[in-house]
Amino acid sequence: MNRHLRWLPFVSLVLAPACGGDAPAADGPSVALLTSGPVSDAGWHAGAYEGLQLIGDSLGLHISHQQTRTPAEFDEAFISYAEAGYGLIFGHGFEYQDAASRAGEAYPDVTFAVSSGSRPSENVVPIIFGLHEASYLAGMAAGAITRSGIVGMVGGVEIPSAKGTFIAFEAGVKAMREDATVLETFIGSWDDASAAKEAAAAQLRQGADALIHNVDAASFAFFQAVREVREDGRTAWAFGMNRDQNDVAPDVIAGSAAIDIPKIFLQTARAWQDGTLEGPLFTGLAAGAVDFVPNPAQRGVIPPLALRQIEEARLLIAERKLEVPRIDFLEPAAGNPSGS
Amino acid sequence: MSGLRPAAAATAALVATLAIAAALLAVGGYSPGVAFTALARGAFGSWDLFVSFTLVRATPLLLTGLAVALAFRAHVWNIGAEGQLHAGALAGVAVAIFLPLAHPLLLLPATLLAGAAAGALWASVPAAMKTRMGVGEVITTLLMNFVALFLAQFLVQGPLREARGVFNQTDEIPAAARLPTLLPDTRLHLGFLIGIAIAVALWLYLTRTPGGFRIRAVGASVRAAEVSGRFRAEPVIWRAFLASGAIAGLAGWIQVSGITHRMYEGLSPGWGYTAIAVALLARLHPLAVVLTAIVFGALSAGGAAMQREAGVPDVWVRGIEALVILAVLAVDKGLQVLGRRGSRA
């Protein structure tokens, strides 16, 4: 038995400095962010991280970020931050809703903001990005530039927020070109680069020449697929999603359906500081939170007439005169079970 | 031979590992001191951190580690703990959701049985292929992992999808199917104790029973065991496969029952594979697996704290975790070699 435990002194050496000492309490009001993917994705997670940094720089608040690996880590991360004195904790994605609700009950003094969340309570604030509105405008652009009349959509996991952007995109395409065929593939992952590339390549083979995605780190491979079909002499365009990705692949992107996540995070943190933060928070075109951004490096790809029509639609949506199809995934507000 | 030389070697390896990790961190622009402090504190900083984070993370590693250790003892190279874990989780969830038993004393045992049975069932395919057709289990158990992962994906997107049909996950399991918390105000659940109990049981089985002796005999040499004429190896190999699969299946269901309360894609970050390192580091000794699982749990909990407190990104944390694991395995091997030389002298 002793033989088996010889490495014990080694382990205890590693751990010796650990014992004693409390976790460092956050200094003053502090804001934390949880993401379930790498913040180097130049999209959904990157936007959130930029927002966190903006909060740190603009409001002078202490900030911290953790990338969680499995849903079991969600609770742990919320508890860790709440125990360390963080007052506002962003969970960036619908997947954090359950854990945020649990943490919200356990830590009534801490505010939990859940991007695309579904269950508001006193201190759990879902932030609903009206990305479908921008996606509709991107769809109009795709409908205007497709020559084959076939448009593709490559999604990550088929969740309501992602599906909603595709429904709106398809409506936008059809608004410009009624007879268009719209292909849809969900690859079952946000980060699987080879699956995204394969799905895009398959749609390109079926004749699609204007493609949008809604994945995270896999988007680089999605853009690469469009780039490669170009090398075969075909014309095809890609659209960016979630964040203004025009600079990610300026050679193939016609425009991006973008959320200004940093701006919304900053507004959320300000409201939290002022004690005026209440959820759920809806934020779309009217608030300047989302928009369709044509790629400045590819001026002329989207015909001027189409750009004017897109501009008109943008105004109509902002004035609530044009209803973009969407999926509502918000649940009825929960009561306060503790009664406190 | 004196115990000083291994201790000195271990210390030297430790210092070298820390130096390499520190240099890497410094190159990346992160303070090694802050990072290591965070790593250590995240795992052992307080009783609560140790119990709620480190031991909770150690639990699936403990169970899968035991599954691997038992199989490897019989020279059954079960690389399929990951798939058996998913099979167990799926079966447990299905029973918890569809079996109309309201009382925890009925429902919990039923789900635990289902989890273990599904894990064993998953392991029975490679077992049959090995004993009937001589197909190497390294490949079959590994491939069965992918089948399990895709099955899980299919089920949570289809038949087992939550009733409101919004997300790719099952409904929450009823309260009667949840493992109780061990200590009040912590996240540690009964699953950890189940793991310890299985470790002790396995140790007694392997060292004190004829069945355990046969497993060790087959592990030492299948041919020698058969030539001795006292027993056939095939049933022993079957038993090792099934028991290993059952324990791994339990690991999956216990994680759902104790922590997540739902099944979804990506339940495990690869525990079934890490389990191989856990078991090897424990030199396949069931009681030592308890300790190595806690070490790996601590490393994982500390890694998360390194992100939160030292701002070290996840990819760096994973790299450093891998480095530490490699170093520990290398030291372990070095000590073995030193020990052998010592005993010869």
C-alpha cells in the first residue's frame, strides 16, 4: 500500500501553499462574465468579452471572466463569483438560465443577467437581443444578391434564439425574392469547425450562393468554405452573425447581422449601478442594439436599390410598423417563492 | 533503500514542472504567483471550496477511475468508460422520468440499477466481440463511445426532449430521483460516498475473494491462468467487462442525479478518458483511486479559479492541467524505477 502512495509528498507539496487564506473579496462593485465558448470566436462570445472590458474601462469596475466547460460548472461559477462579492454576473447564453435562477434564489443581493434568457425574477434579468430584426435585413440583402435563387443557413444548435434568426432571415430573403429556395442545416455544435465547413460546402454544392451562419468559433471554417468555392471560379457571398464580423473575412462577407453586445452590456451595468435594472430587457433595432452592417470593404455588392429597400425596412421595423417573424421563448414571470 | 531519494526526485520534478508552467504563464503575460495561488485556493482554499467544488468534481472521476482500474486489473483495456457513462445517464434519466414511483426509496434504487445495467449492457458488446470473435476491445470500446454520444444527442433532441420542447435537454428529474446532499449547505451529494463504498468493496473483492484472485490471475497472464487448469478465463473477462461498465454507467447517472438533474449533450467533458490517467496514477489500486480522483478534481476546480482570479484563459488552464498531469505521471514512473533499483541493491 505504501508503495502506491509514494507520490503523496509530491501532491502535498503542490497543495501546501493552498491551505489557509480566504478567497480574495472583490474590491468594490465587481462584474463577472461566464461564457460557454472561447472569447476568441470573433462573434457571440467575443462581443460579450468586449462588453465586459468596456464595463471595466468605462465604469472603472473590477471585472472577471470564466469560460465554463460543462453545464455542471454553471452553478459552481455563479456561486464562486457571488461568494467572492461580485454584484452583477452575466451568463452569456440561454444555457445559463436554470443555474442563474437557482443562484438568484440563493443570492438575493446579486444580480444575474442572462443573455437570451427565458425566466425573469426579481434579480435574474434576461437580456433579449432582437437579432432577428437585423437578420431579416441581412436576409433582404441575401435575396437581392443571390443569382441562383438558393440561399443557405448554417446553424449551431437548434435553440429558439438561433432558430428565430433563421426564420427572420428566410422572411427577409422571401421579401426580396419570393421564389427563393432557403436551405437550413444545424450542425449540433457551436464550435465544430469541420462540421460547419462541411454543411456550408454541401449547401454551396446544391447551388446556394448567399449563406448566413449562426455558429460561434466554427464561423471561421464557414467563411473558409465560401472562400474555397470562389477559388473554383464561382460567385458566392457569406453573411456574418452575432457580431459585426465584416473584418473577420472581408473578402467573402457581404455584411453582418450584428448585435452591439458591448453597448448593451454597458447599459445593463449602468442601470445596475443606478438600481434601475429590471428585466426582461428587450433590445433591438429601435434601441440601436442590433443592426445589419454592409461590409465597407465590399461596397457595391448589394445593389443600391436593395440598400434603399433595406433602409426603408429598417425604419419600419424601428417604428414597429413592420413585424419580423420571431420565436418568443420567454416564460411567464416567476413569483418570489421565498416571499422575501 | 531510504525514502529520501524518491522524495528528492519528486521535489525536483515538482520544481521543474512549476518552473515550466510559470515560464509559460509569464510568456503569456499572466502572473505565475497569482495564478498558482488561485489554483491552490480554488481547490483547497476553504472547507466549503474543497467539499462543494473539488470533491464534487472528483466524484465522476472516482467512479470512472474505479471502472477503468477494475477492467485494467484483468487486462481488459476498457477505453469505453465515456460511452458507458452516457448510457448509464440516459437509462437513469429515462427511468426517473417515465417510471411512476414517487417515493425516493423506490425510485432512487431503480434509477441506480438502471444506470448500472445500461453501463454493463454497453460494455457487453465489446465483451462479446472479444470473447467470441477475438476483436480487440481497445477499438470496440472506443467506438462504442461515439455511438453513445450520438445516441445521447439523438435522444435529447427527440424522444427524451423536455416537454416544452425548447432546448435540447430532458425535463428535470423528479425530486425523488435526486441523490440527497451529504452535508448541509454544500453541493456534495451521496454519489461521493457511493464511490468510496465501491472503492472499498472492489479492494476487498480483489484481495480477499476467489473471484478477485481470478481477475488478478487473468490480468497477470491469461495463458498461465488457463494452463493452471483451475478455471477458464472467459467468464472472468466477461465479469470484468460488465462490472467495469456498470460502475461507469453509475458514474453518469450519479452525475445527473446529484448535480445536473437533467440530461443534455456534453454531459461529460471527457471524464471517461481522464479516468484512465486517474486509474493508472493510482496503479490500479481501488483505494488509491480515491486519492488520485481527488487530485484530478482539485486540479480541475483550481483551474476554474485560475480563470476567475488570475484572468488566465481556459486554453492556458487546460494546457497547464495537462502539464501537471504529465509531470505527476512522469514522477510516478520515475519513483517506480528508482524503487526497483533500490530493491535490487
